[in-house]
Amino acid sequence: GAVVSQHPSWVICKSGTSVKIECRSLDFQATTMFWYRQFPKQSLMLMATSNEGSKATYEQGVEKDKFLINHASLTLSTLTVTSAHPEDSSFYICSARQDRGLGSPLHFGNGTRLTVT
Amino acid sequence: TQLLEQSPQFLSIQEGENLTVYCNSSSVFSSLQWYRQEPGEGPVLLVTVVTGGEVKKLKRLTFQFGDARKDSSLHITAAQPGDTGLYLCAGKRAGGTSYGKLTFGQGTILTVHP
């Protein structure tokens, strides 16, 4: 089955530094990937849609200058949390769609636990 | 306003009991998916339903898509401790302009006690 790999699984960084999270589709191409944020015991909150070769589309309330998204190839999207603050600590998850058929599901990465100290 | 209302948000039951989780909306969805997520991991797809009135079974799990494609349910028979987790419904709105964008319900945290 389709596999989405997310790296790193967890990261601890100091306030003011930047952190990059990678999302790779291992056995399929994904022109579109999605980035989510999840707080403990809550659902996923869509942050942005990452489009290969073009700018990401951000959801309302998500700062594009703080959460930089780059989708440089059909198998890789990156999310960079810039000038991280403790309130950015969260579980970040990416997903990718394998094809464009009706009902085709999203495949999720295993998430990245970010802790900002 | 939550587009997909999922209920209940918390469910704590004993092993062997049955349970149902609901996802309701006033919007029509072209497809709806159910995911299960364990702590520290990404959601894992359980099922996709695309046809109004569709019923799918996965062992002790039964999924139903409403006739009007506005609601769905997940029924678990004889729950086991291994069923414990966060269950998420997610739908792709019919006629949506953002391809692939899913709308998630609030999630249901299920705890099955031995």
C-alpha cells in the first residue's frame, strides 16, 4: 500500500530557532500534500495545502511566513517552523493523495512531535 | 461552526459492549472516510464510502453512509481493548474546489476497558 514517510518523528528545539519537517511519498507521486496540526486528544486541523511547483495554500489564521512550505518535487514536501515559540509545540502530520479517483483516500505520515523549549 | 459534527467525543465502555459513533453534516460529501489513530502516530484509514446508503463491514466494524451522503456511522460490535484509540471521520465535500481537501470531524476518543 501507499506509504508516506515523515521525518523526524520528534524534535526538541529552543525558542527562536527554526525546524524543518519532511514528508515523503515513498511509492507514489503526490502533486498535492497536506499539513495538519493536532493538539492532544483533538482532531486534525488543516494548516495548508502543499502544491508541487507552486505556492502553498494556507488556511485562514495560519501564518504563511511562520510555517514555510516547500513542495519541490512530486514526492517531497517540507514544513519549516520559523522562529519557533513554545506555543508552536504540537503534533504535526502530513498526508498525500495517491491518485485522483473518486473516493481515493489520503495516506498519512506518522507525525512529528515538536517541542519548543 | 463545525462542518462535520462527530459524536460522541469521548466514549468509555467495557469489553464486549457495542458502540456507535456518528458523523453528521448539513453538507453533501462525495466520499467519506473513517480513520483510527493511536497516540504518537498518524491516522490509519479504515474505510472509504462513496455511495449513498452504502454499508461496509470490516470484521467487527460496520460503516454506513447516509442515503443523502450527509452523514455516516461507525458501529463496533463486541468491543475489545485493542479497539481503543481516536476515531476520525473525514469527508470530501461534493463540488468542492480544493481537490483532495478533507474536512475532519472532532474525533471520538474510545477507551475499551478489559
